[in-house]
Amino acid sequence: MSKAKVIRQNVSRETFDEVASIYEANRDRFKLYADKLIWWNKKVNLISRNATTSDLINHIKHSLYIASFINSDIEEIVDAGTGGGLPGIPLAIINPERRFVLVDVVQKKILAIDAIKRDLGLKNTRCVHRSIGDHTPGTRSILVSKHAFKLGDLIELTKSWKYDYMVLLKGSDYVDELENIDESFEITSYDISAVEKDSFFAGKYVLVIKRV
């Protein structure tokens, strides 16, 4: 039986409004990121081959939902299994005062994302080729990830970490993954579809995970 305690909530209207405002304020840089990602995706499999700019805008907005759950004292955000730079790149764009570490086990993805972050002028972002299980986080760190791992696998890989908490973007299947967690955690699940009516966000959640 899972040792995870789950608290279920809806994403607030205030968070929805904040995401919309942040997106509009950074629209040009997000569009540049989407264009670079599509260009690189023709060379390296970073995202779905059929992804359009419209799709990527939704992925960027999805990533921005994490921003509301980053405490003001957090200094470093580690993106586990960054792939095409989601959610790390959008969060780094809007948080220039914080350090971001984008980690992926696939070297060609890291090389592509490193090129993209240079084109975007992100001085606060470092791209690292390694397994997330081999990464040593800095002080006042949190871990974020977007659909890159099953819950049990990510918790096992980072069991030696001294992170403050995790913020993950997951689908509704996260419920099935809870059975593989044998460590005590408190998980608050926020339903994004409560405020986002676009079908893209159906069954999408923000999970805030803390050790008990």
C-alpha cells in the first residue's frame, strides 16, 4: 500500500490569471523559444515530430503553472528529464534571478537545449548531460519535471537528495503510480482543467510533493 497522502485541489482562478499575465508579458521570448525548438526538433527528437507552434505555446503555458509553487526563498530549480527544455526554459525566462539546471540522460538533447538557451540569452541556465540520479543539487533546491518519469522511479532516483520539494506536471495516470511509492510523502494535486478549458489541459495536474 502507498505511503503517500494525497490532497486534491483545483488550480485557483488567481493562478490562471497569473499564468495568462506572465505569458503575455514574455510572449516574444516564448515565441522565439518555440521557433528554435521546432527548428532543432527537425534534427533531434526533442518533442513530438508533429508538434506545431500552437502546440508548443500550450506546453509553455502548461510549464508556467509551476511558477506559482516556487517559494520565494528557493535559489535553484533542477529540471529532471528536460527533453526539449520543458518546463525549465520557460521558467528560466521568467525567473532571471534564480539558477536553473536542465538535466537529461540523452546527450544530443542537452546539446540542442544548450544551443537554444544561448540563443535566448539565458545566463541563469546550465545544461547537464547525466542521469538525474547522479546529480547533486545545490542549496535551497527544488526539482521540477514535465511528464518525464513515473512517480516511483523519480522518487527512487532522487532518494539521496536533500531537496525542499518537487513540483511535477503529470497526467491523471499519476494515481496509478502512487502504489509504487513506499516512502512517506504528502502530495497536493492541483487540477488544471478546473480553470483551463482548452482540451489540451484535460486530465493535467500540478503535483507538489514533500517528504513527511
